[in-house]
Amino acid sequence: MMNEVPAREVILTGVREVDDKLGGGIPVGSLALIEGHSDAGKSIVCQQLTYGALRDGICVAYFTTENTVKSLIAQMDSLSLHTLDHFLSDRFRIYPLSMRSDITDGEKPLNDLLVHMSRLPAHFRLLIVDSITVLIAHSRQVAITDFFSWCKQLCDEGRSIFLVAHSYAFDEDILGRTRSLCDAHLRLRLEQMGDRLVKIMEVLKVRGADRPTGDVVSFEVEPKVGMRIIPLAKARV
């Protein structure tokens, strides 16, 4: 009898429809770019992925420019993504990043961030940075490419790194280069459908997914629920 090949470890959101679009989950060891418009749901997707990873025994380090430790835990709790126990048991670390809007050189902070990530204990296997927008917008193209390349090397050593950015932070040329370095690429936008704005996530790439990936999922963010999927046909009514 042939030995069964063990299933590849993946990171899930816990939302079945979204995980299906991701081809069954983003494989551990992936470098992922999550980009899109303001208020399009990038942070919510990261929080769902964080909760899914913690639930499956993967320790997470979350770097945030938009929250304090207390506010991130409270925000996730309001969506029924309960992480306090994980935080208290040091399986979930939160690192608030102070990013001034008037920053003129993002390269030193990018390098400092990379050093911090590389020095985390090895059992923190999912690292999320929400977001790198300010740093990217004020760095040279070569520094941005180097940052993504070093992140990719950390992923080759067993980490998973998810980087969040507003689309406007990248020149089109550098965006193409960074996309090619990434194993997964999600793009989010807002779309007017009838009398409401709906969040749209495009799954552009998930390298190594167990199943074919989908292309588009539409959702809203609902208190005590988190991501609530809206069928596109219904949303357009």
C-alpha cells in the first residue's frame, strides 16, 4: 500500500467561500501582496487570515500602522475573531508601527522592519504588515525590490509574509516586479452596486494552491460576523 502524501499546510480565512476562491488556502511559506483601495477591506482580510492561522496552530506576528495592541484586539473581537487568549499566551504578537505621513525616506524603516521580522522566534510563521504604503511611496525602486526579495528569502526559510499596501503606493513598473516575486496576490476594490458600496476581492494568483483559484468574491463586513459573502448577482440588484 502506497503512503499517502501529507496535505500541504495552508493559511485559511475560515470563510468557506473565500477559502474556495483561494484554491483551498494560501500555502505556508508564501509571500503575499494584498493591495487595493482605501476602505476596500484589506485589513479585514488580514484579520480573517490571522484568526484562521491562530485557530490552526500557527503563531502570528502582526505589524500595524493603524492600530494599537488594544484597538486591534478589540476590533477583531467585534467581528467574533477572538484573539485575546492567543495574545496572552504569546502566540499572537502585535507590533504597532509609527509611520509619519510626512516621511521623506522610507528605506531605513523598511530595513529596520526587515531586521525585526528576521529576528522573531522561528515559531512565528505568519508575519503580516498592514501596511507598507508610506514606506513604499517614499523609497527608491531598487530598495522596494530588495525588500520584497529579502522577504521572499525569509519565506524560503519557512515564514509566510503578507504585505498590505494601497495600490497608489506603487509605480506601475515596480508593481509588476513585486507581483512577480510574490506567491500570492490579492487586489481589493470598492464597487457601487445599487444603493450600496460592496467590497470586491480579486484573487490574481495563489502559487501552489491545492485547487484552481477563483477570480472574484464580493463581501460586506458585518459586526459579530466578519466577512459576509454577497453573491454578485444579488449585489447588483
